[in-house]
Amino acid sequence: MISQVQEFFNMKRKGIIKLLIFTFSLLAFFQLTIRAQDFVYQPINPAFGGNPYNYSWLINQADAQNTFEEPEEEVDDDDPLSTFQEDLNKQVLNEITRELYQNQFGESGLSEGFYQFGSYEIDVSPISEGMQIRIIDIYTGSETTVIVPYY
């Protein structure tokens, strides 16, 4: 029985050796004929170095997938008189702002009180942080408060 087991392993060894010799000879044969090529990445987008002829195809694909719709612009059909009034109010506010700023930081200082210019009422009053200037639009009722701090 022992001799049969030894004979079996001897046959196995011979088979493994033959298989290894065959495999190495096959590899040696294909070593001469196997060739490989370099992997080269070519971008598609022309902005990143791709083919410039791809541009129109890419933009068409992007437009086809875009579900966003731009809002339509509102046409401003204000009449010239209202535009003139708005411009005049802006100029008056600019002049008031310049004068108040000059008075605050000039020699005379900003005097408290209640003023009315066009469609605006201006209330200047001292508070603990500085001078409070409340600007009220008579027509719309909107109110803006500006605080000029003490230095």
C-alpha cells in the first residue's frame, strides 16, 4: 500500500513538472509575439483640449437637457413725468444727505428737528448711540432709519 502511494505521488510530480515546462515554453513563445500600446487619454470637450468639431454637438446636447427657462424681462413703460419725479426725488435725497453729512462733521453740527422736502419727511433726533435720522416717504409710507454714531 505504501509503495502504491509513493508511486502515485511520483506520477503527480512528473505531471506537475511537465505542466510547468509546457507553461514556461508557451510564455517564452508568446513573449516574442505579444505587443502592447500606450493608453492615451483624449478629452472630448474642446475647452480642455478636445477636438474643436465636438463643440456644436456638446452645446446641442447641453441645450437639449436644460430644463431651466429664463424669466422674461419686464418692459418698463413708465411715463416720462413719473421718471422725472423719481429722478428729482433722488437728487433731493442726495442733496439732503450731502448737507446732513456736512453739517454733522462740519463746525455747526447736525441740528435736531423735523423737515419736509418734496414727498419726504425727515426727523432728526439725538439717541444714545448718536443722531437718528428717520426718512419717511409720504406717498408710500415706507420708512428708513439712519443712525450717525458719535465719535
